[in-house]
Amino acid sequence: MQTIFITGASGYIGTRFMQNIDKSLFRIIALVRNGSEHKVPPGIEILIADVFNPESWKEHIPKDCIFIHLLGVAHPSPQKKAAFLNIDRRALKDVANVANERNSKAFIYLSVAMEPSSIMKDFQEAKSLGEKYLESLHLNSIFVRPWYIIGPGHWWPIFFIPLFKLLEIIPATSMKARKFSLITIHQMISSLIYIINHIDKVPKYVEIENLKTLNPNSK
């Protein structure tokens, strides 16, 4: 049975991923901080630890497992530059180093769309540095690059969907609008599950268009 190790397990994406993954096919270990273990559904192994202290938890991670790194700053915004470096980048390096030591089968990294954006350039830069660090370790990495994921508690961008649709049909703005288009939490979770089940066949860079079409059942 393939083991999956997941960080950010108690978050917006992590909890939904764990609820929907077929637990009869995978052994799943969820790293959570103390006090968040109640968010982990039945059938998941809980590892309570500080992600920034890998010496305290790395020995609990079996070799050849699949890492899914979802941990990051909640509700990213232009005002959180320091947090992107202190949380996103630092956590990625700690987890990636463990993955490298444990000879991970694959490392799935929740990154962000890399189309240049003046609004979220600091967030993109932090994620880009994370991608480059994974490349430097020569891990078998898959970079998942959504822009904004709409769902419970994250509905406000739906008011801009008509504008996105309009921009997509205007030749001058069509390509950029598609690169910043929204995906649903259902599409995100379905695509992650698809990636797990087809780890050797999915593209290295899973862009927004992939997240909408990778899994035929993700719409």
C-alpha cells in the first residue's frame, strides 16, 4: 500500500482531500499542529508535530512515500510578503529536505500560477523559489499551479466570473484571462486525487487548464 504524507492537512484543501481520497488504497499520514487533530477524518494516521522542527517527526515518515505539501499562508494577500518567506518558503525547505532524505517517490507542491502579476508578485516569487529549491534537490516534483480556488469561505471572486468570461473572448486579453481563471475546490480535490492515482503520467507543471481538464470528473 502506497503511503501519502501530507502537510497542511488541517487546512482548506487538506481536510477535503483527506475526506475524499480512497483510504482503502492508500496509507495516509497527516502532519498537524497540536489542537488541530480534530480536523482529521477517521482512517487517517495523525502525526502531531511542528513542521518547522523536522528532527522531531522525520523518522516517522517511511521511505518511498508520496509527499503532498499544502502548508502555506492562509488567504494570501499583497500585505503578507514577510509571511510568505517565513512560512511558505521556510516550511517548503524543511519538508523538501525530509522528502529527499526519505527517498520520496514524488513531491506534490501546491504552488501558484506563474503568469506575471503585480498584485501577487511576492507570493509568486516565494512559490517560484520553492519550485527552484525542489529542482535543486532533484526530487520527482509535480508543481500544481492554481490561481484562486473558490469554495466555502472563498466565494467572493465569483462576482468577477462574468468579467473573466468577457476577457477570455477578447483577443487582446484572452490568454492572460485564462491563465488567471478560477477553479473550484471540487476541481482542485479531484485533480489532486487524479494526480495521486496517475503519479507517473501527469505533467510536471499542472497549470490551471490542467486542473480543469485533467480529471474528466472534476467539473
